[in-house]
Amino acid sequence: MSSQRPLSTPRIGQIAVPVPLSRRFDYLIPEGMTVQAGCRVRVPFARRSVVGVFCAETRDSDYAVDKLKPITAVLDAQPIISAELMALAEQASRYYHHPLGEVFATLLPNALAQGKPLSEAEQALWQLSAAGKALDADSLQRAPKQRALWQYFQQHHQAVAADSLNQHFSHWRPALKALCDKGLLDVLTLPPTPALHCRPGLAVNDEQAAAIAAVTASQGFQTFVLNGITGSGKTEVYLQLVAQCLQRDQQVLVLVPEIGLTPQLVQRFTARFDTLIVSLHSSMSDRERLRSWRLASEGRARIVIGTRSALFTALPELGLIIVDEEHDSSFKQQDSFRYHARDLAVMRAKMLDIPILMGSATPSMETLYNIQQGRYTELLLTRRAGGAQPPRIAVVDARLERGLNYAHALCTTLRSAVGEQLQAGNQVLLFLNRRGYAPMLSCPSCGWHAQCQRCDASLTLHQQPRRLICHHCAGEQRAHRHCPTCGYAELDSVGLGTQMLEQELQALYPDYQTIRIDRDSTRRKGALQAQLAAATAGEAQILLGTQMLAKGHHFPKVTLVGILDCDRGLFSADFRGTEQMAQLILQVAGRAGREQQQGHVIIQSSQPEHPLLHTLITRGYGAFSQQCLSERQQVGLPPCQHLALLRAESVQKDQALGFLASIGQQLPQRADVQLLGPVPAPMERRAGKFRAQLLVQSAQRSALHQQLHALRHACENSKASRSVRWSLDVDPMEMF
């Protein structure tokens, strides 16, 4: 009689797959396979092979076991995603109602999300040897390429990778080989972890000392807001708190809103600390990002500085999170997984039971509301560091002054002030948040104007080369010389862009150099840093730009700031328009008079009597924000109530509206949740798609999320979703 072997209970793995479906998928774990939560696995999905994240093992499935497919391969011997980051991803997925698999795809560097091994991060690195550090520069006088490369290494205290050299040099390998052959460079695979050494900090005033003491004394999780005017020494507070963390053998995560701010802050931190500091931002190559991520995850990098995606860096010994310029809308991801890095940073700090410090000269309404509600602790810095005086701000009525001579973009008062400062040997900064030459090209004879064929928007005229470009879909076409409708030969450039302003400034002040900093002038890799360095060094006397120029950069020779267009924010269709206007005005104004000389700010406005603008200028941001919060409380807008926006788009005009209407009808009726819409988007047609939106509003966050759970389920199961593209945005920052 043969003995029958008992069938073993099948092992089933729950896998988060990067697809737009809000559930995990069950796969069979083959016999003998070892896999842990947080490991990447390769699995078959539909007709392709994808990389997912193993979440848990179970014995049960809603599907017949013989229908389940097996895991193809385990890509990691040990979990590449820690239990802490697994929990953060789960919580973020629930809060933003976004598929967990896509959250993991955002969390991981691209190389890891694509299934590449962690060893991909290994690459050759070079640093100066002892002989290289002691070398006299004159010994390389006859080898200019070697000398330039040697000087670059002299300026960098850390090992340098090929990706970094590619950004600054062309055909650098022969010169590098020569330096290596001379014994001036050492070759590494991973940078060494230097012995910790913190250089002495600057002397702090009593307000800075109180802020440092408050964060130092915190026990576990607490959210601090460093509310300090521009130039008050917030960065020094950061540096001294970081020094304390490093002495406790902890890691620090610093989030900044803009890529352009990352190198500047890295330089400040590198000058203070002899420890491994890495940066993470979207301009880095996949290999560079993977290398930084690996160094942080292994605990070798003690400080990570980066933009919003750096929030998800694996940091096993994280002791402090700093969010600089917390008010900046760049912390909000505007497509795919629409998370807010500032809010998730608070979530991560709470999960780890560590303090988080958010700094700003103009805190967001959400942050100020949380201070009012007692959730956050405010730390005030009201004085400029070094005793510098705050700038004097004046508002000029552009209707009167430019009415006398409309040919000039600058009003008479501003033109005179610019001339005076230039003659005195100072720098001036002019802010215009509209790139291009002119926002519209039109015919004065028949009224024609250049319109994008794929968007409900005008085309912007650009010069050098002369093109019409849509700033919404990036479509381009030749700029007309004659009206295509009536043939009129003198088309008008309507409105003002940075290129036109640059042209006028060169005509008005031909003896002075102008630098224009906007997205068009900084497209080449390294161009932004080169232009900022030139501006800081005083190589140009007139600095002109968009908000890229305004955020966080220090120009010690600037004594006058001119703001040319703040009126759009006063009458924006977005309820956050006035808040963002005020923040930009004060951020730009903060560039003036940082050293011993008091700065001046002149604002050109066609609405100088606007109550919010008047409050901001005469009583400051504190009074402005209280007025703003009061208005939002009266009309039930965030942060006093909670919003989510369901967007849909389709190539057919009525499909998006119809889809949203059908979703709204499927949702349960609730007295504590309001549905507003659906309505066409403020710009209904964009990139050839017709767009619509449904707003979900509630005074109670829990009620909102219950409704959003039902809403997402309805969207995923709707047959109409096959013909439309939809997205759910929780706590939207843009209403378009």
C-alpha cells in the first residue's frame, strides 16, 4: 500500500504592482523561494513582466490557487525598502487614495524601480591624493586642461563621479588619466566616510538661540515652524541643529523646493561639516540618484539635501527633518502620485517620533492655521542677521506713471531709481514672472491673435529664435510677420515678457551688463549655476528674471528690487492667488539690502489701493495672513475646510463631463460632504484634450476621505473610464 504525501498549503504573496489599480495582487511563492516584505520581485502581469514590491505572505486568496501565477524572481536578498518606509508608503497611499504600487515606484530611484541591482550605484570616483592636495598650481601651467580639472577637485571636498565631471567639462578623460598617472588623484568605488568634524558656527542672537534651544529640548515628535523674515539667519539655525544631530550619530534630511537651491545649500553645509553629504533631485542621472540613495540607506551619507522626492530616501538613523521654504508650491507633485512633500514629511517625522523643523519668511496658510490650532509650535525670527535693516517698500501707481509714457515697461520712478543705483555702483534686480518676449501676438486691424490649436490659450511670442510657443502644451510654430487673416503687416506684441524687458533695459542702460534668468535662458545643464555665480560675483549690474531668480539666492550687491507685475495674483481665479502673490513679493523684496546698506523695493501696480496689497505693504505678512485666513473661514476654503479635486480629460468634448456626472450620481448622499460640479476646467481644452472637474468639499477630513474611498472605487469600476483619463487630487494646490 503506497503512502500518499499530504499536499502542502500553498504560499501566496501579496504584491504591489505599479499599475493604476488600488489593490495588491496575489502570486504564488514557488517552493524553496525566500522573500521578505520590502523586497522587489519580478512578476508576470497581463502580457508583460513587471517589477513589484512584496508586501506580505498569506495562505488565503480571493482567487482559485490554480489561477494564480508564480513570482518569477526575487531581486533582493534583503529588504530594499525598510519597514518604516513600507509603513509610510501604505499611509501615503491611503491618504492620497493612490495605488500602492505606484507609490512604491515613486519612492524608489528609477534604476531600482526598473529592476536594476543596487550594485549599479558602484562607479569610479576620484578625489585628490595627498600629493594632489599639496601640489603648487604653477606646476600644471603648461597643461591647462589638467590644471582646470585639478582646480575643480580642489573646490570639492568629496569624491567626484564621472556624471559630475560631464556637467562641467568636455573631453576630460585624457586630462584625468594624466592626473592619475602623476599620482595626484586617488580612485575609489564608494567614497570613504570621513571622521566627523564640525567647524564653529556663527554667533547667534537671542531669537536664534531660543529657536535652537526649543528644538533641542523637544522629546520625540514635534512640528516646529521657524517663521523668520528674509535674511534673519534661518540657515544658521538649521546648521547648528544639524551639528547636534551629527554629534548624536544621527542622519538629517533637508528638503528644498527648487533644484537651483540644492547646490547652494550643499555648499553651505559642506563648508560647515566634514561629513558625507549627498543631494537628490530630478536633474541628476539615474546612476547619480541611485548612488546617493545607496549611500544614505547604508548610513554612510549623514546629510541628504534634495527636492520633494528626497523625502522617500532610506535613512536608517534619521534624527531630524528640515523643510526649507515650506510654503513653496513646488513641494506638491502635480501629476501621477499627487503628494505634498511637506505634509508627508510631517507624517514621516511622526512615525519615527523625531522633530521636524519647517522654515519660511512667508508661511503657508495651512501652516499658520496649524499654529493657531496648537498643532505646530512657532519660533519667531523678527530681526535681520548682523543688524541689517529691512528694505523700504513703495507701491507706485502704474496707471498714472506709465500712462504718461507707455512705451516703457518701467515707470518713471523705477527708471530713475535704477539709474541712481547703477551710477552708485550697486546691482538692481527686476522681477517679472512671465517668460518670453510677449504673451500675445495680435493684429490691430482685424483683431486676430495667435492662438494655440490644441489649448484654449494664446501663444507666447519668443525671440532668438522668433517662435510662437504655447506655455501649456509646449507646442511651437513659426511667428507670423503678416496677419494670416487680413494680411496686415504690422502685428502688435501685446504685454510684457522677460525677453522684451531685457531688450528695453539694454536700450535704457547700454553701459551696464544684464543677466536674464528664466527657464529659457537656463535650459542647458549647468547654465543656472553659472548665471547665479556671475550675478553673485557682480559680473552684471542688472539682474532680471522670473521666480527662479527670487527664491533663496543671496546677491550681496543688490540694493534695489523692482517688481513689475503683481496684479495677476490680486485677481486670480485660484483662491490661493493672493497668498502666492504676497509670498513672491516678500521673497523678491528680501533680495534687497542684505549687507550694511538698506535696500529699496518699488512695486508697480495698477491696483495700489487693493485692500490685501495695502495690508501687506503697510502692516506686514502677519496681518495679511490673518485677513486672508478670515476670508477663507467665511467662505469655507482651505485650510479651514478640506478639498479634493477629481479631474477627467478626453479627446471628445462631452465625455469628461459625462464621466464625472455619472461618478457623482453613484456616490452616497452625505450631509457632511458637498459635491460641486462637474464643470469644465477653467482652461477647458489643453494639449488636445477636453477637461472637466468635480470638487469634493467637507469641513471634516474623515468624512471627506470616506467619500473619496467610494469615489475611487466608482472610478476604477466605471466602464466609461476606458475612454477618459482621470486623476484624484487630495488637498489640491492648483484648481486648473
